[in-house]
Amino acid sequence: MAHHSPIRWYNPKLADFEWRKVPQTDEEASELLDGYPGCEPYAVVFREWRNLGASIAVALIQAGEAAKEERDDASDC
């Protein structure tokens, strides 16, 4: 099922939530999770959710949640 409305997700590059149009391809979504130090774990989360059959939107949201959770855990120290 295609997801046409914007999603609100935690963007690890921005370290904040944003509204974004859902990428059309896995490659476009992966570009949102690449290119900065420490990005690989979130790309792995994205790929795992896609392999389980999740939509791009759901997989991207889950990757963002993993990033936010890690950031929150680090700030608790």
C-alpha cells in the first residue's frame, strides 16, 4: 500500500522531528539515513523493517525512533 500523505519522523541528521513526504524508493529513504557519523545502525533498522514487509514510511519512522531512543539514552548519562 502506498503512503501518500506526509509522515512525521525523527530525522537523525537534524536530531529533531520533521514532516516529510514519504520517499518513493528504498534508495531515496536510505539517503535520508546516510552520510553522517553513526548512521549505519539506523540504516540497518530501516532495512530490517523493509525485509519484514513494512512500508517505506513505517520503516523510516522505526529507524528514526531507534535514533531518537539512542539519543535519549545517551543524554540520560
